[in-house]
Amino acid sequence: MSKSAEKAYATIRNAVLDGYFAPGDHLKEERLVELCGVSRTPVREAIKRLAAENYVVMKPHLGAHVAKWSPQEIKDIFRLRAMTEGMAARRAAELITPEQIGILKEQHKIVDDMLAGKGEFSIETFITANKVFHNTLLEATRSEILKQAVLRLVSPPIVTRTAINFTHNELKRSNAHHLELIEALESGNGDWSDAVMQTHILAAYQRFSATIEGQPTETDRV
């Protein structure tokens, strides 16, 4: 993507994530051009990328709209993720390499150090480390079918909205799950790996559902 398209992508993505554009909103091209400060072509490039990443849906004759899921659809996504990623963890326990275990440990340490106050806190650091962690585990399955099944269920807007609403304690819990998962994978215990992964995903669902339902949350926000 060009620099202008990257700028448009980042601006629109952030506007979706922080609620400036609500689920279901029509993303009118003229408004996006004004918001992003670029021409129509970069905006169109950005919209295509956002659609590919499930932030946006393209409706015939109606243009781009912010992706919207019902509470039941979100519940189904997380439940299917828990089962499918649990299966991936079980498979990875049999096949993961020492090098891949090393990558998982590196990503855990990045987040652990950040949460311990070693360096500036950034939710993007957590999101990036989390993505590398889960993608490395998927690669360890050596199963393209399983990998694609999981990736189809991992919707970036849901993952990112979950992460940005985590409290400090919830970030610590998430990273603790990663540490336990590393231990389970190193032991080669598929049952344990599966159980930890399912717990990890369902805990994320609890945070996401509390956020969209407006339930009270902890006050120790990062």
C-alpha cells in the first residue's frame, strides 16, 4: 500500500475501534476522504484491506459498512474458536519444535516485561505479541486445514476490541495463560494444551461480552 493508503487504513481502523464509527455505520467515501486527508484512491485501497480483515463489509449497491455481529453470533464465534484453537493446541503439543517454543517464550516475555513496567506500555505491543504467539502455535500444527479454520474465526475487530478493553489484571491473566500453554506444549500433553487454550479463549469472550453489554468492569485500567 502507498503511504497515503496506509494513513487512510490506520485512520479508518482506529475510528472503527474507538467507536467514532459504530457497527453498521455507512462509510461514505466523501466523509472518509475528509477524515483521512487523502484522495479517493487511497481511501478505496484502505477499504479493500479493511474488508479483507473483516472490519468492513461491502454491500451491493450500498457501499462499505462497519461490520456488525449480533450477540449470539459473537458467542458462536468465541465458542467455535475455543473448540478449534483447542484442537490446534492439542495438535501442536505433538509437533511443535524447540525453535517454535522459543518464539512463544519470547512473545510471553515481551508482554511480561511491559506489564512489569520495563519500558513504555502499549496495547499495540500486546496485540502484536499475541498475534505472533497464536500464529506460531498454528504453524506448529502443520495442518493447513486446521490453520485456515482458525483464521476464518479470528476476526481482527473482535480480537482488537477485546484487547483494548482488558484491565491490567486481565492482561496479566491472558499472559499467564500463555505461560501455562507453553508449559503444556513443552510437556507434549495434548489434553492440557487443549484445556488451557479453551480457557484462554473463553476468558477473552467474557471480557468482550461484558464490554458490549455495558456491564461494570474493573477500575484498574491500563
